[in-house]
Amino acid sequence: MSNTESADHQPETAKELSFEDAVQELEAIIQRMSGGTQSLENSIAEFERGIKIVRECQKMLSDAEQRVESLIKAADGQVQTKSFDSE
């Protein structure tokens, strides 16, 4: 999408994006908005799309967290908290 295109011409809604695609779209929105060449109207539309994507990402992360917790529940129903090391 060029800097002059409107954000409402996006082919996908935030709910149709995978988490990884949503993050890439957010990065693209930030790049376009940081360029300073968009009209105010396009910047607002991009901002609104970004907010929708962030909210959907938060929901995806929350859902993933619940799935992980259900997988690590002990036999007595207690959730076992384990530290996650990314190393």
C-alpha cells in the first residue's frame, strides 16, 4: 500500500490475520505513519486499524495463554506455574 492509499482498502480485517501477519501489519502501519507523508484522514484511518489489530492481538495472546494453562493443569485442577525461559 502506498502512503496515499486509505487504510480502509485493506484486504483483510484484523480478525482474519494470523498473529504474525498482524504484527507485520502493525509494523507497516508504524512505518507509513512515521513517514509523515499521509494526510490527516489517512493517518487517523491507519491509527484506527492499528488499534483494532492490537486489540485482536491481545485477544489472541489471552486465548493462547488460556490454552497453555489448560495444558499444564495438574490432576487436582491446580495450574502449575512454570517460568518460561526464551534462551
